[in-house]
Amino acid sequence: MPNTVLYLVPTPIGNLEDITLRAIRVLGEVGTVLCEDTRTSGRLMQHLGLKKPLLSYHLHNEHQQVPRLLARLEQGETMALVSDAGTPGISDPGFLLVRECLAKGLGVECLPGATAFVPALLKSGFGAERFTFEGFLPVKKGRQTRLQQLAAETRTMIFYESPHRIVKTLGQLAKVLGPSRPASVSRELTKLFEETVTGTLASLEADFAARPAIKGEIVVVVEGNLAPPAREPRPGREDRTRRFADADDDEPDGDD
């Protein structure tokens, strides 16, 4: 096994007490911390009493950063990748760097830790044995197509959404999946004003549409399609008679 040079380190999604002892140790041992936002991560490091070089690594610069980081990692430098909140690589940058490290035989290690969709799923009361994590739906192109593809999904579905799009998204989900489909909306998880609201997609749309302001990161959990699959009708007597007659017509007559 190659020596680990890149660590994926989850950070709290709200409550700073959720940082793990192992995460604190790794952040204190690596040479550099790669951050989605150096200001946000800087405040966390200060809270933990750690001083390390912070390097910006986010959606808009990761293609430029990966070759530079690989060169340093190949020299044996150790780095930790963090996001603003939660586990890096889940609806956040990280995939490209991990893929290239693995392709070059560099050691990558992911620490377990906080991620928003797990508490939202468990608080929804829907089945957690089988679920599909969709993350953010496409903003424009492909959004309706993806929703149509999920209409028959039997597993519990999990989505991330922003406060300014939540009402529109709930309306679209209600239109495609059905207004009476059970769902839940969780926001500000682990924070002071944490809230989880359950109901139907239609009632949730009405609830959030009536609010003067919506704040915080949002997780939507939708129960899967529990309706039994449509069965083809059994052939009637007339259909069976016609089928047997067609079969008789297909029999060879024996004359060569």
C-alpha cells in the first residue's frame, strides 16, 4: 500500500462539536490544507488552535490546480482536502484530484465524518435501507428529464437545494412525482435553528411558499414510488381463440 499523501477530511456541517479527534490530528499533521474557501476553513482552524498553510481549491479552479498539486504530492508532501462543511467530494470539489492521485498510485485516505444527507434521511422517517442520493438537480438543462427518470424510482430519494430555489423545486417534484407523495425538508441541520418538516410535496410547497424568508442549507427527502407496477391485462376469451387460430395457420400442411 502506498503511503497516504492526500486525506479527505470531513468538517462540521454546523455544530463545531461534530469534528472528530482523528480529523483534528490529521489537520495538525499534514503540510497543507486545501480549502473550498480559505476564510471559512481559516476560522475552523483558528477554533481548533491549528496553524497550517491554506490553499484555495474549489469548483472554479480545480482543473488548473490538479496538475500543480499532483507535482507536490508526488514529491511526498501531505495534504488534507476539506470543504466548507461536510465531506469533501460529495456535491463539492474533490473527485478530480482523487482520481488523478489514484491513477498515479498515490495514497488517498478518507476519514469518516459529517455529511448533511444522513441525518436528513434518518429524520424523514422513510426507508433508509435503500436510497439514492441525487445531490443538486441540474439547474436548467436536463432538469425535467432527470425528474421524469425518477418518477418510477422505488428507493428513497435525497436532494440538496438552495433556499432561493426550494419552492420551485418542490413544485416541480409535486408535478412529476405526484402532489400527495410523502416528503421531508430539513434545513440548518445541527445548527441552532435546525428544522425538519414532513408532509406531502404539495403541502411542503405551500408551507415554504408562504414563508417571508428561507435561510440555510436544505436537504429534501422524498419517499420512493410504492405503487405496484402496472400489470398487463390478461387476454380475454376472444384473444385466446384468435391466438390458437393463428397458431393453427402457422402449422405446416405436410405437402412437399
